[in-house]
Amino acid sequence: MGSLRIVLTGGPDRLHDGCVEEVDNLDDKVKISFASGYEHFSHSGEVTEVDGAVLPVFHWCERTKIAE
């Protein structure tokens, strides 16, 4: 399976709102490695158009630290 594009919204200021990321699957939640932890995003059915493609929008829901 190829990478799927999604739009991320919310989260830390340094993670640009509306950025497009590639993920391997469209689980209910995705986990993005960022700084010294993980940012978690969930999809509630919203979509948006980016460069002519309709992409699912994932909203920030929590941050977890990387286990040592």
C-alpha cells in the first residue's frame, strides 16, 4: 500500500496548521513524531481540498512523550 496524504490541524505552534503529511493507513488516530514526543491526531469525517485533491482532515487531540 502506498502513502496516503492527510491534512493536520491544531497542535504545537511549531507544527504548521494545515500541513500535509503522508501516512501508511487511515486509522482513527495517527501519531506524528515531533520534537521530543508524538503528536496525536484524530479524524472525524471532515475533508478539505488541497491542490485539487480531497484529503481527510485530522485534528490534534493529545501529545505523548517518547519512552526512554
